[in-house]
Amino acid sequence: MTLVTPPEGSYPVAEFFGIEPVHDQDRMGCRITINENHLNPHGVVHGGVLFTMVDQAMGMAAYQHLAPNQICTTLEIHIRYLKPVSEGVIEVLATVLNQGRRIVQLEAKATAGGRVVGAATGSFVVLTLPETPAP
């Protein structure tokens, strides 16, 4: 798979959570090594951390299907939290299910310790950037 490089710039949310990019054949995704900053008061990974990872993985996967003058943004995500996780590594891999002209539909699975801990489906809208006049 030839990876498309996203636009230049930092990703403060990814940096804040310690999210690292990963890919596996035709899937894109990310992973974190869980630390105390990821945990809720009950000692398990906060749902917002897992949701952020799903959003990041889906965005990375959708980006691979865009033209150079396009960007994408989250339209909606439905997530199911299946198992609690309190330590180790969480990895989320996303797959494009359908690429339309304006909407990309995706699915993602989160795994930790060899078990599925979350699953999601989502849609991203494709936006075409206006042409900038040459100087």
C-alpha cells in the first residue's frame, strides 16, 4: 500500500493522547500505550480516548481515497464499547467500506490483548478545496 501523506502540520490531539499511526495491508489505524492519563475514575480507558482513536483511524483511512485537492471531515460515527481495558496497548484499524463522490463509509475495530474491545462505523464527508490562483 502506498500511503498518502496528510497535509503538513501537527495533530495536537494525537500528540496529547500519544497516538501513533499504524497500517496493515489495506487498513489504516493507530495505537496507544495506555497510561494513567487515558483512564477514567474507575481505572479503565475513558470512552473519549477510544472514540478519538476511532475518529483518527477512520480519517487516516478515508484520506487514502482523496484527490490532492480534497480533504475530509467526520460526518458521524457510531461506536460500541465491548470490553473494558485498563493497561497495555490499544490498536484501532479502519477500513473503507464504500467510497462515494461526497461520502466515505468506514468501519473500525479496536483491539487490546488479542481481543476486540470496540467496534465502530462512520461516515466522512469529502470536501473539495477551492483552487488558489497562481502568484
